[in-house]
Amino acid sequence: MQSFLLPRQVNNDYRGHPFALWFFIALTAITIVRSLIHILRADGGAQSIATIPLDTYPPAAAGAVITIFAIWGVSQLLVGLFYLLILVRYRALIPLMYVSVFLEYLGRMLVGIWKPLTTLATPPGSRMNGVMIFLSLAMLLLCWRRAHETTESN
């Protein structure tokens, strides 16, 4: 298992299921687009997407929320660019990236439970936390099964 998640040689040799690779490509694109929305949109997506009632906040508070969303967007952009680097040059690390995705979305869900955010409706990102936890584990299993089958046949 250690060599599956942390291969001795980090290269572009991806041995997992093709669907897990295509899903990771989609995840990379979504992560980069989502980050740019948080950075570039006037409200950072806080009200227009996440339904945080910024128009009921004092201007300084609304501005702080928008700034936090933009800063979060920068973090997401760095993660997305890191995913892109993995896709272009280091595909052997895709299983490890699925562990990272699992931990990120699990952390988001747990923080959301611990520190709930008042919104006008359920934000799409909140709905996706549980889905992404499941999907990241499913993709990790697809990577492992295919890699395991390849190893056994050699």
C-alpha cells in the first residue's frame, strides 16, 4: 500500500483505472474554475453562489467575507495548479491526490458541522462535501484495484 500511495519513483506512469484519471482531470478543471470565481467575482461567490446574505451585513463585514472568499480562491488555485502539475508530469501520484481530496472534503464537512454558516439556502459546495468524500474513496479504490491487478499479472 505504501508504494501505491508513495511510489519509489515518481513519474508519469499511472497504473490506475482510466475512469479515475478522467475524473481527476475534471476535478482539476473544476478546482481551477471555482478558484477563479472566488478571486474574480465581485462578491467572491459568497452571496451569488453560497447564498450568504451579504446585503444584510455592515459594509465592512461584507467586505471581510468577500476578501476571505478571494483568499480561499488563491488557495484553491494553488491546489488546482498542483493537480495540473500531477496530471502533466507526475501521474503516479494520482492515488495520493485522491487521499488529499478525501481529507479536504472531510475536513470541510467537519468544520461546517463544528462552525455552521448561516446562509439563505444550502450552498452547492456544502452539498458536494459528502459526495466528494464518497467519490474520492471510490476513485482511490479504482486506482488501487487496477494497479493491484497490473502488479499481480506481472
